[in-house]
Amino acid sequence: QLVNLACATHLFLEYVGTVSLMSGPSMLPTLASSGEVVVEDKLSLRLNPASLARGDLVVVRSPINPTLIVCKRVIGLPGDVVCVDPTGLKAPSTEHVIVPKGHIWLCGDNMLYSRDSRDYGPVPMALIRSKLVARV
Amino acid sequence: MPPRHRQASSWLKLVTLPKFSTTPGWRHIYWFPTVFVVSYYFYNLKIVSGRSMQPTLNPDASLWRDVGLFNRYAIHTKLDFNRGDIVALRSPEDPNRILVKRIVALAGDRVKTLPPYPNPEIVVPQGQAWIEGDEPFHSDDSNRFGPVPLSLIESRLVAVVWPPSRFGHQFQPTIVDKDISNPNKHSAYRLAMAELERQRWRTTRVAAAPRSSL
């Protein structure tokens, strides 16, 4: 049945991986501002949540807006001591935080123009949707 | 019978009917994607365990853990959050754990917090909510870890479906029957008044943000 096939496709996209379009200046120069087609991988984080490493690019649901999906880089894992803002823009560059249990610290590559953990603090790991694996 | 219940039971029939078809094995697996999508986007059942929502859910007098019908559509698609809703959300401290709590305040509201929260008052930031369990002494909620992002909330409780004596979808008491002459009704009145008092205590601790016409 068509409905079943649609559901199966949707489930694959939801639980295994998907190709998606993303845009925005907060990840320059890694990802272009005008739009990039990237491959998201949802399965590896589901099977092995410990495979999340510092420096991974992750796609998360925004903690300040339930409709937004954002892509940032993982800087700190639970228990890490993170320097909040080395550039000194949003916090004095001597300020450090300890990332609490079950949270991660995100930062965009373009630190001059990125709304990330420097603004909204550590992000609960339950909000992570997928890891970015490749660019198409 | 309230119309909500009819909708839920007809959904259940729609799901179980294909499973009892003639050829076993392949037929059962074939319908799994549809079942999963229905359960992901619409309604599903969850067993509620723990004391943090007493006496609304899992009261001491009950032998069973409550099974509740949760509505994902309202949260996932419509994003319909209201103060006073009982919702299921992922715990910010442990991504594998699901908590069932009540939304007490939304973004912009000023809340008087309970211990062990360090500040006596807090304004809930944008895009977040203040959740509390109905049993303040045994609840792992916003008084412990602060306001939670709305994105963590997964579904809203519609009705309790098991045990049958606690079946129902009224979690906010509205009308209290004041006729206390009949001894059987007397305890119902007192329980209803206690529930009203709890609800008033929750709402008086929240000063809602002034809303412009959105």
C-alpha cells in the first residue's frame, strides 16, 4: 500500500539518516551561508550515544525555539570545563563553566555571528537530532 | 462517553485489525511502519511510574501504575502548549529518560520557585517552560534543573486509560458538587476541593507575562 511505503520512507528518514538543505552564516567558513546540501546521520547516535566526540558537527532542535533546527559544533561534553567565549564578545574571556550531566556545549564556527551556547547555555543531549557526516 | 475517548479507541481498532489477518509473519511486519508513524505523530500509550505526580497520577491508593494516552499531534505539529497541561518530556539530565510533569509556566512568566531552586523567583526565558510534578517533595522537575526548552516536550496527556476506576480525562477540576448531605458524596466533595486548592496554589505562584495579540 502507498501509505505503508510512505510511512516506511518517513521512518527511514527519521531514524537512519537524511539529506537536507541548510543555510545560515553561523558556520562559516565550514558551511556556506547561502545553502549547503548535507547528509545527516541519525543512526550512529542512536546505536552508540557515546560516539559523540568533541568537534563533531551536530544538528539539534533549538532550545529557544521549538520550531527551529540548528547546526553547531560540539565543543564540550558532560563534565568538561569550557571557556565560555574566547573572543570576549558575549562574556569575559576568563569565564569558564562546567558542562552539566546530560548536556553539551555548542559553538558555531563563525563566532562573530552565531547564536549558540554562549547565549543559551549548555544544551540537553536529548535535543540532538543527528550528526553531520558529509557534504553533497 | 466523551468524544475524545471514541477517537482513541477507533484508532486502536484500526491498528490491531491488520494484525489479526490470515497469513502470519509477513503480514504483521508489513504494517509496522504505519503503526510506528501513527504512534509517532498522533497518539500513543505510556505507562506512568513514580510518585512525582501524586495524587493526580499513580496515587498511593491504586495498585496499578497508570497507563495514559498521550497526544503527540498537539505538541509535534500544532505546538499547542498551555499552562496546566500534563506533558511527557525528555529529561534534560538523562536523554534516555522520559518524565511526566505539568507545565506550570511558559516563556515570560514570573514564577515563585520551590526549594531546592536557588532563586526565589525566576522569569522563564524565551522558548522554555517551567515544569513541576504535582507532588513537590518527590519530584524531579524544574525546581531541580531549571526551566526546560519547549523542544524537549514530546506529548500531552489526554486521558488515563488504566486502571478502569481511574479512567478519565479531567485533570483540571472545574465544578465541585457542594451537596455534602449524602455521606458517599461527602468525600468526593472534599477530594474535589483539595484538587481545586492544589490548582489554585499552582496558579498563584505564576504571574503570567502580559501577552500582546499574537
